[in-house]
Amino acid sequence: MEKINSLQNVHVKAWKKLQTKKGRKQQGLYLLDGWHLVNEAVKAKVSIKTLLITEKQLATEPDLTHFPALIEISEEVASHISATVTPQGVFALAVLPKPKTDPLANLDLSRPWLLLDNVQDPGNIGTMVRTADAAGFAGVAFGTGTVDIHQPKVERAMQGSQFHLQLISTDLTDFVKLLQAQGKPVYGSELNDQAAQYLDIEAPASFGLVMGNEGNGMSAELLALTDKNLYIPIKGRAESLNVAIAAGILMFGLYR
Amino acid sequence: MEKINSLQNVHVKAWKKLQTKKGRKQQGLYLLDGWHLVNEAVKAKVSIKTLLITEKQLATEPDLTHFPALIEISEEVASHISATVTPQGVFALAVLPKPKTDPLANLDLSRPWLLLDNVQDPGNIGTMVRTADAAGFAGVAFGTGTVDIHQPKVERAMQGSQFHLQLISTDLTDFVKLLQAQGKPVYGSELNDQAAQYLDIEAPASFGLVMGNEGNGMSAELLALTDKNLYIPIKGRAESLNVAIAAGILMFGLYR
């Protein structure tokens, strides 16, 4: 098995660049960090090019039959290419799916979708995808401005739910119009004079729910397009809810 | 105004130790990091001993009349004593409340309480306190094993909600028994054969809700004491919900 120990190695430099969108695009790859994600990817038949693994992880005698190529890496290399402080020591180089010419084709619109409008925090994004999975949603649409699906911290926070749902990157205006053209209502989540209490809504079997930016909320353009804006009644003195908490309450509240 | 620039300064070493429970106990102080928290503490009439502030923050000409003492610190000192990567450059040294001889005296039991059983992640804890505030809960009880209330990352994640609710550190068994003695049901949140779907419960105006450890759930002892265990139905293929998301869904679902 090939061994790579040096941070100066040209491959290591390339792997490090997979933390950026540009690097992923140039190499056509993205990084899955840790056994849980790697195993979920194998189960989901994600195309994996190479498994990177430390000596310590090799010593646990894992099943390596699913991987077309293996490279042993040092702990130092593992720390360098990981977005986490204490990586497990196993990474898959997965093949980046080609951008679809029409991201809105072949979507399951029979169940609800979560739309992320300019959401920035990888932890929030990952948690919302995981919650959408648990709530039985069909998919999550990453709008322009929202952090990239294949950013390593986002991949990690999704904890495998990225392989259970349809995830698309798209212009949300187009997607909202598509949903509405098919008779599915789209709900915003910004408090304004016209907002309705979320428990007063009888949501149909399929709909869209838009969550906005952590600080600034939804974009005005998208807000104007929604069928209704929903609010969660705040009883105490907290100024707001964390966006992932609000998404969780709305998803489980609307889709029972 | 006194100026402190060196990481070797004896005060700086002491402030750094406020990140540990031992340090806070020895000095009788805890640290509030950033204007939002400091201002919320002032509003809540928290006893503040000293404000630490960088030259950059002083240049914004903030209102400093609320603080009995001021010390100017360098950016380097600010980074050293903060638990965040990019601190704002303002910290309050707040007086640690004396541990109550009876933490269960004088509690508002007319509204619900959230009980944290061995919860470990400061971000989860802070988010749950903030959500409990928004949901109109009376307070949050930090059980033995749960991260300390005054840990800087917990303080920060609570975003001011620590000043809106009653927060206590206590043995949760005692607290559960107190709630039950007063006729308030206590709900667990562990999936088991006897668990009830949370939407099937008609919760009264006051109750206790216990959230357990991120990996291991509630302690067996506490679980045995609860009046009912609740579960959130998972429709998709996610294995579980993040503990703070589950807490948000349960708090808003039970206390409408």
C-alpha cells in the first residue's frame, strides 16, 4: 500500500484544497471524514475513488473490500486535511457528482422540501438536513449564497442524512415557482404583519418551507413569492430561536 | 485606566483560569464575553466587578458608567482569555453567585422546567436554555454531570437567556421528586417500549421535561422515576435527532 507521511506531498496539498469549493470543482472530488460517513456512503453506493487511512485505523482490521484504492497516511496528514480538531483517521475521496443541467428535473415532490436561503453555518445546515431526514422530508434545496453541500464541515454535520434525501443546489426562486406551479404551497419563516402562527396552518402532504440567513432572515425577493409566512410564538424573553431549532419545530409541526 | 498587555501578567493568568470550574470557584468570578452578554447582564443587574476592554472597543465610545472598574487589555490578552476564536474584545468579570444551601427553595413551579441530565456539549446546552426561554419555561435545572452553568462557552451560547430564566444546579432525582410531590408530571425523552408519542400527551400548565446525554440518553435511575417517556416519531432514515432539536420540538409541542 502506498504511504504518504509528508505535508509537502503533492497529493496532500491537493486533498487540503478539497476544503474549498474551487478545489472540489477542479479535482472533481470531495472528502468524507470518519467511518460513520464513509460507511453510509458505501451503503448509498456513492462512487469512492480512494480511501485514506492511518496505521492506527488499519490496525482495527476494517473491511476494505469496498474501496478501489487505498493510501496509508500519517496522523499528521490526517490532521492537516481534516476540518475537525481530532479526526478519526479515515477519509474517502468521493467523486463529485456532475452539476445537473436541470437541477429541478426528476425531483420527488410528493413529500415536503426544505429550502435554505443564504444559510451560513455548516453546523446549522447539517443539523437541518438531518432533521429534515427524520421528519420524512423528500429533500433539501441549497439556494445561492447558502454554504456548499460538499463543504467538509457540512458533510460531517449531516451525519449520513445526505445519503437519505435528495439534495440540490439551485436558484430558489425557480424552485419556489416550480412547487407553486404543481399546487404545493411554499411557507416562509419570517415574522411580519401577515405572518400566521404555524399551528394554525393545515399543511398538505407536500409543501416547501424556506429558512433564511441566521442574522438577516429570508431575502426580500423570496419572501414576496411565498404563499404564507409562518411564525413560532415566543412566550419568554428570548429575542429569537436558533435557525435549526426553528426549522425543527416547523418541520415536525407542519408535517405530522 | 490600568492597561494590561502581557500574557505573563498575573491577572491574565487568573482570568484564563475562569474557563475552569475550579478557577471560577477559587476566584468567586465568572467571565461574560462580548457586548451582547455584558449588556444583558447589566440589564439583569448582575453584579459585575470589572470590565475588560480593548483599545478598539474603547474607540467606539461605549457607555461605561455601569462598571465599577475598567481595565484596558491588548488584543492578544483578549484572544488568550476568550473561549472563542475571534472575541469582540470586551469581557465582564461577574461575581459568581454563592451556591444555595437549598437549590430547590423559591423556585417558580407554575410553569414548566427543563432538566438536563449529563448533557455535555456547551452549544447544545446554551441552545436548549435559549429555546426554553422562548418557549416560556420557568427554568432549567443542570443535573450532576451536566456541564457547569458558568462555563464560558455555555454562557456564550445562552445568548442572554441565562438572565431571563431560573437556572439551578442540583441533583435531578431530588428535583423530580419535588415536582411530583407538587403534582407536576415529569416526562422523560428516551425511546422504549412504554414510550408515548409526544403529540398524544395533554401536558398540564406545569411539568418537567428531562433531556439526556448526547450519546447515552438519560440515566437509568432518572428514567425509572419519570411519569412517562415521550418519543418523537422518526419518519425518515435518520438514526436520531440532535438533542437540542429534540428538546425544541418537545418544549414547543408540549407547552402550546
